[in-house]
Amino acid sequence: MAYINKIILKTFIDGPGSRMAVFMQGCNLRCKYCHNPETWNLCIHCGECVKNCKKGALFFEDGKVKYNKDLCAKCDVCINVCPNNSTPKYEIMSAGDVYKIAYYNKDFLDGITLSGGECTLQYEFILELFKLIKENTKLTTFIDTNGYIEFDILKKLIDVTDGFMFDLKALNSENHIKLTGYDNEKILKNLEYVSKNGLLYEVRTVLVEGFNDSEDEIEKISEYIYKLNSYTKFKLIPFRPLGVKGELSNMESFDKEKFEKCYNISKKILKSRLKD
Amino acid sequence: MNGIIEILSDTKLDYKQKRAALSSFAENSLPYVDISDKARKYMEDGIICNLNEGNAPYRPRYVLPDYKKYFENGSKYLNIKKPSDMYEAVNALLIIYNYVPSITGYPVYLGNIDELLEPYCDSVSERELENLLKMFLINIDRNLPDAFVHANIGPKDTKVGRIILNLEETLKDAVPNLSLKCSKDTPDDFIKLAIKTSLEIGKAYFINHDELVKVLGENYGIASCYNALKIGGGSFTLVRVNLKEVAKISKDYNDFIERVLPDVINCQCEIINERARFIVEKAKFFESSFLAREELININNFTSMAGIFGLYECVEILSGMKMGFDNIAYEMAENIIKRAYELVKEKEGLYCNGYSGKIGFHAQSGIDSDIDVSAGVRIKTGCEPEIFEQIKLEGKLQKYFDTGVSDIYIFDKTAKNNLEGVLTIIKGAFKNGIREMTINTSDSELIRITGYLVKRSDIEKYEKGEPLREGTVALGADSIKNCGILDRKVRGI
Ligand code: SF4
Ligand code: SF4
């Protein structure tokens, strides 16, 4: 059983081709710019959201908060008032449940991508799901991760996964700590291992003003990826305040001109390996 | 006489449009072809409609000349010899297009243009080739300014087809309408090129060639909005039934299926056959057309078309449920279509020699005056379920239509960077029974109405009262207002 924040049946931006994306609940990093902090924690049933839902879509049953989709107006008030960076709307599903959805739509899909939160925290579910998919369909299996994984778990996942997308917050360790609260040593080690296995499909970096947008950082990160292998694509994403809570919630969207500058620096190094 | 003055002095019409309006005024001064009172009543009540075809038809609605034969033999009547190079080939086509009759006066079928022109590629340099094709397309857009003018490409990969797709993307003209026949043998990157073009300008249509060959044989073309008809033939007429209105006069579902629908379709077929009879026997079309004389068309390849539309609202009225969200509604929808199909096929189609004496069944795409009623068997604009579900449901219905049916799937702009993904979805759609479909993005410059395209900017001009070359812009502008076209669901995340 796994905690599933959301399933998107069709996405064009989470790996190659047409894919189904599964966003899982729970995360082990605390990035300041996180656009979905409501995926960080499991619900502790404090009831704050129940009080604030105007539609009666949330209620208590046996001391636990329950959610009625049919009444929900998708106003996201519950997410905004949750003091615990969680949401009352995630679902508990089995690998079989998710597999069935993918199988039902297999004619229209190239694959499935697991994302989050940090999906690898629920790696047993992924192993089971990907095995089912591999045994019964031609769909490819991708994982979108922050890379903060125990090495033996990563090794297990590699056996059933066709591609990884790594979110690399910063190459410079200090910058990384400033942004996430954690050092990136473990992440880089994992990233390099995946790269060696030929499975590092894409690396993404969100540019946040004053944290990781210096010329030096962009250059280093681009060179790092350039030297890593000959195939991994890199994507730069400008920061947007949408959904962000806490310190950076009032920060403006990353400046367009500045973004272009960063993009051009990286383009010079990575050429066609830098994604638009 | 007042009507004539009105046409003459209409400032929204240019000279050609006035001439067309005057000729239909003259035609309509004759009584309607000889039909029963009951059939007439259904027409007056808007239950059956013949799409402004006129009272006394003197030419078939859709004509698909055999341009291949024209290229092989030339034409005595047009004094055109078998073309010997690309210049002559392009010229020969541009000439004959002006002689193909239809309801609007513009040819609804331009041929499998890449297959036709490909053999002449070696007669010109690369640059000439591109320039000629560009001139060819611009000539068609300016001289035949009607978005129902339809060209086909594929299923074989061709240099000409690829150049046309690239040119279309830069020209961004509404005319010609364009279809890509896709078969198992069509290379993926040819289809992807068409996807790229489609995401920019809303055409080409993607045609499930392997499936249509099973129905019509290799020798078919896509004409007008998306009508699948035999080459060297066509359709005498298209008369459509508004299923929403049929539902309104039925007591309940049983009454609809057992009594009202059979009665309406009976009258529909009666009208169709009388119109075909008039064209062949009274107007003696095949005796006066050089296309027939030179065997570029043959009555044995013709049929007539029985169209239906407004299925979504019909089901809503009969069941109180919505197609796309309730399984029962969908079962009902399929039963209705199956029943209508069988009723049409029970009847003899007069001169429908190309379809073994049967009338073709067609999901009609709707016109400007349709208010609150959905095209063909489509789910109401803005009420579509999630895209894969929509495709699966529509796929089950499309198999009943042997002379044309289509659906539109709209993606957001992330599709532009993932042509592979769109290709997978199109192939999945074909696998699930879809015969004809289009795609578009929400920010495209050309807006697909139901079977054709108009430019966003032209619609704005029309609303300001400026005269325009294209009759279909007016149709489009009214359609957008009346049918909520811009509400169509955007597909993306
Ligand atoms: S979702 Fe948040 S606010 Fe609601 S009960 Fe759970 S922890 Fe409390
Ligand atoms: S989004 Fe949350 S608060 Fe809003 S209606 Fe739905 S459950 Fe209630």
C-alpha cells in the first residue's frame, strides 16, 4: 500500500513520450522553493482542514480525517491551512490499483513516471508496481527523484527502472544546504551511479535568485553534467512562487532576462543537451 | 424580387459571393424536389435539414474527380495534355480545380496531391520544387477561398508531402483543408511532421487508412470537412437528422427507437433519393459534365449521405445522463447509432452504386446555425471526459460511420516538445477504433470550427463588419458564438 497524492493520466513533460505520472506523498528534503510542500508529510488528523472546508468535503470517521471527492470544490483551502505540510486528499492505493489504471490506458502511453514528494521513500510499492508493468505491458518505467536515497535501495530500483530524472538543487554543497537543509554528497554519488548505468535520462535544476543562480554555479553544474556522460539532458527551470510556503513564498518569479543569461551560459557548454 | 435587391446591396458580400447567392436564389425560386408532406413537415420543424443545398439540385454535393486518370490521359475538354514536368502538373491541377462542381462552387476534393505530384519531382531543382508548391498552395488559398476545399497526402512517405507540411506551417492559411492518410507503412517521422504542423495550425486530419481501406477500398479520398468517399465518385447529397429534435418529439427511449427514429430516417432517405433522382434524371448531370464524359467521374462510384448530429443532447434528453460520464448513457448512445445505421442501411439508395446501392452513414459536423446542439456523435464541447476516456468512447461510435466521422483533441503547448507522445496517442486512438481525428493546441492561430479552420484574426475582422474573401469565416464566427467552440477542453496537465 502506498500514499498517493495525485495521478495524472497524461503528461508530456515527465519523461519521454506520453506518460502517466504518479505523485507520491511524503518527502525527505525540505527545499525552500518547493512548489508542493503539501506532499511533505502524512496527515496527523489534527482537523484544522476539516474546520475550514466550506463544502463539507472533509469529515472525521473513527478519529481520522476522510475526504469526499464529489463534494470538493478544489479550492485548496485545506492545503493552505494545514499546519503540517500535508493534505487530507491523498489516497491509499495498492500497486495493483495503480497498475490497473496504467494497463487500462496502455494504448495511449509510452510509460509511467513516479514522482512526488519523494517517491523512493515508498520503494517497496515501486518495486511491486514496476514489476507488474514490466511483466504485462511494454510501458517504460521512470522515476523522478531528489536522489536522497540509500544506496542499496537505489540498486534494487535500478533493476526495474528504465530511466531516472534527478532534481539537482545545487552542485555547490553550501548552496545545497542553504536550499534544502542537507548536504548533496549522497545525492551526487547516486546520480553518478545511475549515470554509469546508462539510466540518467534528465537532470533538472530550479533557479532560485541568490541561492544557485551565480554564473559560477551554472557553469559548474553544466560542466559537471557535460562530463558525466554523453547522453543526459539538462533542464533549467525558473523559480515561481506558485504553491511555495514559508521564507520564499513572497519571492518574485525568477527574472526572465536573468534566466536567459543563465540559459545561454549552460547552452554554450551543453549545446543540444540543454532542454528548452 | 426584394431578395435579389438585398443580395445585390449586401456590403458583407463581394462580387463572387453575390453571384453565388443570386444563383441559389434562382434555384430556390423553383419548388423543392417532390417529397411527401410528412418529410416536408420534418424539414420545416428542423428535425431534418439539407444544409442549404437548394430546392432543385443540378450537381452532386461532393465530387471527387479521378485526378490520376486526368494526369494519365489529359483532358480534351480542357485542352490539357498529360503533364510532362512539375510545371505542367501543377498547372493542370490548378486549371481543373475551377471546373469541379459542388454546392459552394469550389472543389471539395483536390486529390492525393503528394502522390500525384511526386513523380515529377526530378523535373525541377529543389528550390523550384519548393517555390512551385508554395505558389500552388497560395493559389489554392486565394482562388478557392473556401475551407471545405480539401487536399490529401499519404499514406506513402513523399518528398512533396513533407514540403507541403512544412509550407503549410509557415503559410498558416486556412485553405486547403488537409488530411494525412496514416497506415502501418507510413513512417513515424512523416506522421510526426504532420503532428508538428497540426499543433501549429490545426491541420492535417489524421486518417486511419488501414481501417478506411477495409470499408471503402484503396481508392477513397477525404473531401470537404472529413467525408470519406470513393475517388471518381462522390455524394449526390447530404441530408442530416437532428437527433436532439427527434428525442424531443419522442415519448421515451422506446418510442424513440421503435417509432419516431424509424419514421424520421424513412423520410430522410426519401428526401435523399428524390434529390439524387433530380440530379441524375432531371438535371441530367452525368450527361452534361465533361468529368463524366472523360470518365474522371463515374456514376457507379457515387452514393448519397445520411447524416446525424446532436447525439449528445439526444442521450441527455432520453436518459437524463451525460455521455462521457455515465456508462448507461454511453450504452444508449451506441444503441441509438447502431439503430440509426441499420435503419439507413435497410433502405435502397437510389443511384448509390458505389456503396452497393446503399446510402452512406455520416456523423455531420454541425453548421453555424446550430445552437446548443453538438456535432455528430461528439461529446458536448467543454464537457469531454479525460482524453483517453473520450477517445475510447468515441472509438466505439466511429466504427458505424462509412462516409465520415471525426473528433478533435486539443492539447496544451507542452505537446509541441513531445511529438513522440502525441504520436503514441494517435496510434492508440486508431487502435481503439478512431477513423478520423484532428489535434490542435489551445493557442493555435487557426481555429478549427467543426470540420474546417478559420483564423482567429479573421473572425475579429468579421465581427467588425469588414468584407472577407472566405465564406467560411462568417460560418466560423457564428459557430464560435453559437456553439462555444473556444470552450473545447484543453488537453494537458
Ligand atoms: S491534512 Fe493537515 S490540517 Fe488536515 S487533518 Fe491532516 S494534518 Fe491536519
Ligand atoms: S479543496 Fe479542500 S477545502 Fe476546498 S473543498 Fe476541497 S476538500 Fe474542501
